[in-house]
Amino acid sequence: MLKSLKLTPRDVVATKSPAYKKMGLDQRAVSDDELLALMIQEPRLIRRPLVVVDGNPVIGFDKEKLARVLK
């Protein structure tokens, strides 16, 4: 899904989540592949909601952007 939307794991990672901090991801560099594997292992690392409307992604709670893509 990320590839089809031309996004990387960094585009959808929840950097403010407790899981992100608990894993020390705020303290170390990780590759996109490693980050994706961690997201699969710990889904709370993914910013939610992740909504796609007609190929337009809305990542995280952005009420205005979501309203625009839903029109």
C-alpha cells in the first residue's frame, strides 16, 4: 500500500506513540525496511487513522484534509 501511494514507512510512523519511544526509535537511526518490520510487529507504530480516498492518503487525524478528500 505504501509503495502504491508513493509513501515510505517514515511517512506513516507514529513518532509520538509510547511504542515508538519505548523501542528507542527516537534515539537511533533505522532503515525503512527495519521500520516497516517493526510496524508489522507493533501496529501501534502506525499513525491512525490511515485513510485513502481515490488514491489520496490522509495520515493521522487531520479533520480538514479528511473533509476535503471526502467531498
